[in-house]
Amino acid sequence: MEGRDLNPTDRSLMKAITAIGIGATFAVLLLAVKMEGGNPMAFINIPAFLIVIGGTAGVTIASTNASMMGTSVKVAKIAFAGVEIDHVAASKQMIYLANKARKEGLLALEKDIEQVDDHYARKGLQLVVDGADSDLVRAILQSEIDGLAERHKNNARFFSTAGGFAPTLGILGTVMALVHVLENLDEPAALGPAISGAFIATLYGVGSANLIFLPLSNKLKEMSSAEVDYRTMLLEGILSIQAGDNPRLLAEKLETFISPAARAAAAASPEPKRADVKVPALQVETEEA
């Protein structure tokens, strides 16, 4: 897709790529079971599920804190739904504001700030208009980026921790089931189903770790990296506006944050008429973390 913009369908697919990938993996596994003549219902085992999922949840909470449980559900929804961060649009808005500030002065941005949806960008621009020193503006905005990155790191760690515990809980569930099997060796006819059922816990543990927990952790890390990069771009734009940099030089600086494909797609798009900076952000977890 180098050199062209994405249509709404393409964007929706890319945003939901995590859900699509995990769903496709489960579909392939179920298809393989059916092709081998197996019965997918044979893999349903409530005790094994309780041991693996319940046990993993318990030890993961013990390793972090109870509030992370509710937060993890919210960030998992974000990871499955995906977010779209538009570097090009934000870059154009920063250039628009730089042009206006250069011609009319920083105070002329007061009304434009009211149109900025993102709290981070709005705060930075308001500090600039209020006459804060550039070092103070950088320190405040950089602290926000650092805090955001740390919160995102904790959320990703929650799922990676769960991914580490789940296989072990699966093995524990299998050992518990095998102990029960060995207690009933006097019933040979029941040994086959009992032994096969015992390994369901291992399947749940390895499967949940590699098909759910670890992919979610990696996705959250990727999304966090993208948002930190995005906010760093906004920070550089805000400081350049304050310094009165030439908008052309600012455009060159901000282009370093934009992929070549996005640059090519943006070349034919019109310049923005207003300061409407919208940042799809991973803020839901910060309220509880």
C-alpha cells in the first residue's frame, strides 16, 4: 500500500487486525481438528478451564495489584478494537498553527486552542500562549509522555505475566488430573478418556498464553510505542511554534515522524483550515492504573 491512502474499509481492517489474527488462528485450529476427524466439543473441560484461567488470574493479580484486573479488561478491548493515529493530520495542524503564530503572534492561537480535542496538545499550546518558558513546557509535556509510557508498560506487563503463568497452571492442572487417573487404575475402560481429558489443562494453558495473553501484550506495546512517538511529534511541533520556527522547517522536522507511504498519500490532500488536532489515545487505563 506504499504511496496511496487507505479507504475506510482498509482502515477498519488494520485497526481490528489483532481480533482478526486471533480469530483466524482459532478458526485454523478448529478446522485442523475437524479434518482429523476430531470433535471440538471434546476440548471443553470446565474443571481444567477453572484451574487455568482462574489460577492464572489469581497469581497474576498477586503479582501486580487488584485494580489492574478491571483495567486489563478495558485495555484488552482497546487492543482488539485498535486505534488509528493520524500523524499526517496532526503535522498539518501544527504547521497551520505555526503559520498563524508567525503572522499574528502566539496570542492569536487562543481561539484555535479551544478547537483542539486532544488534552495533551491543548495543554501544551495553552502553556505556550500563557508565556511559559520553553524549558518548562518541554519538562511538563515530557513528563506526561514518560508517565503515559510507564502506565502502558504496566498494562502490557499484566498480559505478559499472565502469559508466563498460564502454561504452568496448565501443567499443574494436568498433573492433578493424572493423579486422579492413577487413583482409578482398576477401571481400564475409563483410562483413555481420563488421560486425554487430563491434557486439556495443558492445552488451555499453552493456548491461552500463546493465542491470547502474549499477543495482547505485544499489541499493547506496539500501540504504546506508536502513541509515544505521536506525542513526541506534537511536543516538537508545540516547541517549534513557541520558538517561532519557519513553518517550512517545522514541516521538515515533523516529516521525520511520518512514514514514506503516509507522506506520499498526504501530498495531494488539502491543507487544513482549522486547528482540529485529534489524537486517538490509550487513555482509558490511566484513570485506574
